[in-house]
Amino acid sequence: MTELATPPRPKRREFRNINAFTDLTTYRLPPAGIVSILHRVSGVLMFVLLPFIIWMFDTSVSSEISFARFKDTFNNNGAGFLPGWFLKLVALALIWAFLHHFIAGLRHLWMDVNHHAVDKKVGNSSALATLAISILLTVILGAKLFGLY
């Protein structure tokens, strides 16, 4: 009986664990990974700032007097020990979180519907578009928030 000669197997890729102290400084995360992490961060940020959102909504719609106090809080006086510019920065962070979470969510829905979008090239370009659009809209709304136009 003769044995059939089997061709040699190609060498398998070697996978290893990442050392947090040496490898994380040189690891390049692709844009899709950055968008994925920021999508989670923006969701957590919106959840953590939910009391701030409720406070802003409540004081802005309760009465004319509370709305005037709300405007004065953001413009001049601040609230308690927090200055007005800090509250505007918190509102700007909230604006970014909402915009990024919304646009990244639309990106995920588009990738679910369009199966051709689950390609590495299309994923990277859509991730870069998500980052660019969310940052651009945040800058535009931040300029309005800080009274630049």
C-alpha cells in the first residue's frame, strides 16, 4: 500500500496577546475601530449627562422667568460654583455625543441594509466620513453656542 503524498501546509499566522505597556503605544487602530469606541463613549456620555439634559429642558420650558434665568446661567452668571463657559463646554460635549452617536448609528444601519458596505475599504471611508461629519457639525453648533454668529 502506498501513501499519498500530502502537500505541505502553509504556515499559519501566529496570534499573541497584546502587552498593554509595550504594544498599545505602537498599535494603530483603524478608523472603524475608533468610530466604534467613540460610539460607545458618546452613548455613555449621553447617559451620564441625562440629569443635565433634564435640568436644561425643565428650566427652559417651565416659565418665562425660569427661561430668563436659564439664559442668564449660560451667558453670565453660571450655576452655583460652575461658571457659564463651563456649562457651555458641557453642552458642547453633549452636542458632540448626540451628533456622533446619531451619525454612527446611521452608519451601522446603512451597513446592515447594504451588505456591500461591510468591506474593509468602504468601512474605513464611511468611518472617516462619520468622524468628519460629526466634528464639522459640532464645530458649527459650538460656534453658535458660544455666540460667534
